[in-house]
Amino acid sequence: MRILDDIYDIFGNYATSPPAEPAEVGKGFIYASELSFIARHTLDSPSCETGGDLFGYWTHEGYPIVAYVIGPGKKANRQVTFFNQDEAYLVEAGRALNREHGLQHIGNWHSHHRLGLASPSAHDSATVKRAIENYRLAQFFLVISSVRQTFSPFERTASVNGFLYRAGQEKPIEMEWLVLPGESPIRAVFDEARPELVARPKTKVAAYSDDLRLASFDEPEEVAFQDSSYWLNDEANQRLLKAFLDELEKRYAEAKPTQEDDGTVSVEFSVEARRVRLNFGAAFPQSAPTLTLDDEPLPNLPDWSATLSVEALLDFVANALQPIFSNATAQS
Ligand SMILES: [Zn+2]
């Protein structure tokens, strides 16, 4: 009988049992599609926490293999500082994944607020340790993600970090990712068979922070979620938005781009201490942008020519604000 031991080389060649001393850094497998799923859900939700659960297997060393990830259920409680999964959804999805694919619930994931670190809070650690004790688990895998925002919203990236908690160990093992190429075989089959159990992220393309801890040499290749339909997925339009922001700042005050929960982009600035928000909806530039003033939608917007240029955008904003701020827009 031959034992297939080559595969252990990557972990350091202890073939039969986990090392007595916990490794400082462990290695967790995850399919590129599932890492992307977490990253895109995280990018969907820059201003409140989101999360979900991890399904898969364990290696001989007791390291996780993440084969399928679920997002938040419809009744999940998503707040600025915490996330609670919809338990009925977790049970239903977990049962289906177990009965149809033999997957087990190996952990969960949630995002931290934009300014938060992608590492567990004291409360997170206490919660996991209590679960390990209450359910008599050997271990539990916790993944924490967060959004890194650079100047513009389309440059936002996601950090996705894994932490392995083991019974009786004070500190979690920090994990590096071994990214399995492409789409998880469970993803295609399950999503087609059980569409009602899939919370799809709206963000189409995962962008990762450069602090993503990879044990493999390959960058996680993006799986085919490309959607070029939104105007800001075009680089020329990204430059146009930057130029527009520069001009806005000259006329009004600091203009800040943000991403809405539905993946579209808004620009926020203030005029005479009132907050103006210009949203480029999914159908922009074919449809006019919308404007809110102190979160109230502005009625009677000027005509939008559907011609995309910095001047057209500036005119649109100036004409929309004219009736309200007769002084502020006169200089244009
Ligand atoms: Zn947390």
C-alpha cells in the first residue's frame, strides 16, 4: 500500500497527526471563486458589517478547505459594528450543502467596518471560544474581511484574513491562503439547483488589498464575474469622474465619492452647509443622475442630454441647485 505523502510537503511533511505545538501560521485552502465571493460581498457593504458562513472539509493537519461560502440571509442583522447571521437561512443552506455535497460547516466570516482592521475583535474571539466549548468543537475557522478605500470608490479593495481557533488554545492561528484556481465545483452545481439559497454579491469584480496573505505563488485569478455594463468599469470614465470631482471641488467644497450598497457610485459635497449627493445609477449615463439634498430627493431635475462629459455634469449640477442656492451656482 502506498501512502500519498507528497501532498504534505506543502505543510511541512507531518503525515499522520497535527503538530503538537501550534504553528504560528497555518495554511487554508479556498477556491478562488469563494475568496472572491467574500471579497465582493465585503465591497458591497462599505458602511455596515456583512457576513456569512464557510463550508468544506479539514485536511489531515486540521487546516480548513473552504469549498463553498454563503453570504448573509435575508433576515441577517447587519449593523455598523456587528453582524448576526439569519439562523434559519444558515440551517437551511447548511443542511442542503451537507445532504447534497457532504460539506460541513467549518466556520463563518464577517466584515469589519471600513476603518476597522481585518482581524478578530476581543468580542469575536470570545464568541468563537464559547461556541467551541458549547458545541464541543475541535476547532473553528473565522474569516474577517474589511474594505480598504483609496481616493476613489472604484479603487476600493478587500482584505480577507483567516484565523483558526482550536479548543484549548488561547490564540488563533493566523492563516495563509492556498488559493485553488477557478470556480468551486460545488458553486456551479449548488447555485443552479438552489438559487433561493444563494445571496449573490452585487459587486462584480473582486479587488484584493495587497496585504492578502497568500501561501501560494499565484495571485487569486479572478473568475468570470466581469460586468462591463456600469459606466465606471471603463477606465476613460474613471478619469472623467476624477476630472469632474476636481472641478466640483473648485466650485463647491470637498467632493467625496462613495459606493452605494447597490454597487453604484455617488458623489457627496456640501453647499452652504447642506449635504448634496449626486448618484450615478445603474443606467447612467443613459439615464440622468439623481440628486439628494440632506438625504431628500430633489424633484424637478434639469434635462440630461445623456452626453457624458465633465461640462455636461457640471451644468446638470449647477442647474439643479440653481433654484435653491441662487448665490452658490452663479459663478459657473
Ligand atoms: Zn468582528
